[in-house]
Amino acid sequence: MTTYKCYQCGMSVKANCGQCDIPLENGVLTLDYGTQVQISQCPSCKGKIKSPQCCGEDMACTV
């Protein structure tokens, strides 16, 4: 299962898609004006959410 970890405080999160019950994968969404945003996405239904944050920063993904 994918785990998101905060390297500042050590907190971690395991995230599954609520619809498919499949672990979310780390990804990047490029906005219209070129800015990239870290996201978590379901490999099955292609649903996307903003990746979790902790200590004011995106949590890093390890697979």
C-alpha cells in the first residue's frame, strides 16, 4: 500500500480510494498555466485528490 510520510515530524498516512478500495498512487497534475501540483490518484477509476500535507508541506510518497 502507498504510504505518504512527513519527513519533518515522521507522521505517515496510508490512503485507499473510497470507491475502489485500491491504494492511491502518487502523481503530478500540470495546471493550464504550467504549475505542477502533487496529487494522489486511483489507478482504477482515475479519481484524483490533492496529496496529503503535514507541517505545511506535501507529504512524500514511497511505494
